[in-house]
Amino acid sequence: MNRKLFRFISLIAMLALVLTTGGHALASPSAASALTLYYNLMSYEGIGTVGHNQFGVAPSVGDAGDYHCRYINVTPTAIGDYYLRYPLHLPNGATITKVSVFVADNNDTGVLWAYLRSRPWQSNSSGTTKGIGVTGNHMGDSTLDMTPLSVVVNNQTSEYEVDVTPANNNGNPPDQLCVYGLQVTYTVNGAFLPFIQKGG
């Protein structure tokens, strides 16, 4: 069989395959894949503190030494007085499967609580807690894992954040309860593709 005939037959066979499958043979979705975002909580990435209005202005974010472990720079504190808040910026339709918060707890009686929360846009609601992690007393460097999770991101209706709150009632230095950073693991369906259109 000569080359021209072989190419012609191959082209006809491929065209027939595409026509009989309605064009899906060339655009079949791939399986969902796991992705991980890493946040190191540096100030330029949006980290900040929030607190109940009864405490007035939220305190500054402290930076413990050269290792950039972020903390709420006030003491004493109880759980829920103040939060070290980090907003999550994830693709719409993604599914959060795990959140890991890397912390240091060098306080002999204090603890850190971490929460994954979603909150409706333009709402005074405190939001919905999707996951929780907590240290014990004086655990040193630790990882607070929130897993298994299955939180579907809907950026049109809600915002998502990780809040960390210290309980430091003994008045020890506030940098004894601090956050190094966090990882967010999520999946995106392979069929989810952005539509991009440029103006003329």
C-alpha cells in the first residue's frame, strides 16, 4: 500500500471516529487530580487579625524571630477573642479535601484552635465551620490536620478562610503560640475548564 493511500484511509478512519462519538473522542475529561496550595502567612499575602467588637481595634500580627512564625500580638487571650485570619483563594468548583496548619505551641497551658470556615458574601454571619484542629498544651512544632474534608468551593456565594485563635490566659509571651503557614489540598474535576474570551 503506498503512503498516499495509507494517509487517506487513516484520515477517513479518524474522521469517522470523531463523527460517531459526537466529537467527544478528542475532548474526553481527565480524572480529578489533587493539588496543594502553600501559604506561608507573610503579611503581603493578606494575613490579618480580627476580633469581637467588644475588644476594640484588632491587634497587630507579630513575627517570631527569623523563622516567620506569625502570632497575635496581645496577651492574655481566650479562644475566640481574636483570630489570625488567612483568606483562601481557590478555583470555583474545587473540592477542599484537607487543610494542614503548621504551628508552634510552646505555652505550658495555652492552646491554638484552627478553623476552616465559609461565610456568605455581604453578610454579618460568623460563617459555617467546615473543619477544626487544636493543639494540646506545650506540644512544640505541630501540624493541625483537618481531614477528611469535602468542601465544594462556590466563589459566587461565599468566601473561605482559615482562622486561628490562641488561648493564652496565663499571660505568657504571645509568640509562644504562633503559625508558620498552612497547606490546602483540593481537587478539580478534569472537565472543569475556564472559558476565556478577549474583546475585539
